[in-house]
Amino acid sequence: MALFIKKYKSLILTSLIFHIFALIFSLGHLHPDEHYQILEYLGVKLGSTPVSDLSWEYGARMRPWLHPSIYFLVAKFFALFNIENHFTLTYIFRFISLSLGFTSSLFLARFCEEKFKNAKYSIYSALLLWPLPFLHARISSEAVGTSVFTFALILFFKSSKKSLILTGILFGVSFLLRYHIGFMIFGLCLHALIKKKKSIGDLSLITLTTLTIIFLSIFVGYWGYGEMTFAPLEYFKQNIIENKAANYGTSPWWYYLTATFNKLLPPIGLISLISFFYLWIKRPLSWFTFATLPFL
């Protein structure tokens, strides 16, 4: 890593400056869930938010408590130094998210250099693509979960027993931060199985570790909800079986294609869409396709 940093120090410094700007100038939330599903859940444990003010998901016991529990520990630590202002704490949470995101981009850029022959544009994208600093400065489950999954993705291609266990741990954590990441985890493991990139034993170790982390989340949920519950199952029950999420509006399956084009701003959105479709069509059996297409 030291050699990589030295080689791309100007690029990395530029990325760091962009991240700092994103931290300083980001206001409010990108998506309401940052507030309703994380900060308000945290507020219950800090005594600043009454349970009656929480969204219906709290009563359904369907949201994971891992994310708020981490911020709870951070808040309690800074309370030792009389830092309890919620706006200050929110900046600290954003700094943690941003640091994790920036580091994941740095490791992803290095991964691209090792993995691909012509990695120049991949490295520039990982470090300078404009939405990344903005998203890394968010405390959303999508942003933090993606950062954790990025580390897991890199470790997934290593073969040591330690790497396999760490991959499983990070898979489990990323899933608990954002359930939908499970599609990418499944795609990666399925590809490794079909292409024989990993042995049955290696994949079993990853799976067992991942499931162990998910199982342990029951106890975090008990701390949060005050009763034993398995939030991922409740999420599936409420949103898939009972379809309650549809009460708050629906979008067609291709919404994310148009959103990518619009929200990333031309021409970045268009280039991103073309790149994805190009890789899906040209390399339908690649690990990238197996991970990203099921997620879409």
C-alpha cells in the first residue's frame, strides 16, 4: 500500500480534499432514512426521542440495530468529554462514515491496479468520481454498507484462512447494514462456486462466518427493541409478503436506470450506464456481472 500511495499521492490527496469538502458542506440528509432509521433510533437510546415518534418500522421490528448501536457507543465515548450536542455528534458520525468510505476507495483503487491490466481509468474513478465523496459523507446504511462490502470484496479474492474469516465477518456486517447487499454476496459466492475459484471448504467457511454474524445480530436487536427478534426475517415479511412498503409509493424496476442517468449528471450517468451494460453483455459470466446484475 505504501508504494501505491507514493505512486498516486497527488491523486489521493485530491480525493482527500474532495472528501473533506463533502464533510464540511453536506447538510441535512440525502434520504429520510438517515434520520428516521438511524438518528431517531439512536435518539431513543440517548433519551432524546420518544418511541411514539418513531416510524412504523420500529413497531414491526424490521430494521437492524447494528448501525445505530455503533453510533451509540461513539456518542457515549464523546459524552465522557462533555461532547453531547447532537449536531456535533452528527458531524462525528459523518466523519466516521467518510473515513471508512475514503479508505475503501483507496483500497479499491489498489485492488484495481492488481486485478486489471489497464487499471488507470478504474483507479481514477475509484478516487475521483464525484458522487463518492458526497456519498461517503452520508451516514446512510447504503453508503456505510457499500464501504464495508468493498473491503469484503477485496478480501474475497484472497485465499488465506484469515482472509476467508474476515470476508465472512464483513459480508455479515454489510448485510446487516443494508439487506439488499445479500444479492451481491450471493452472486459472488455463486460465481466462485461455478467457476471453481474457491473450494467448497473455503465457501463453507465464508458462509458459516457470515451466518454467525447475522445470527449474533439477534442480540443487538434485543438491546434495541427490548425483545428477541430476527429483523431480516421481519423485513422480508413486512415488505415482500405483506407488501407494506408499497403503501409509501412504488417505482418500476427500471427506475434506477433513469435515476443513474439523471442524478449522476450527464455525461457521468450515461457513461456509467453504458459501462455496466457493456460489461454485462461482454462478460456475462464474470464475477462483476454475477454481483451487480442480481442487485439491480
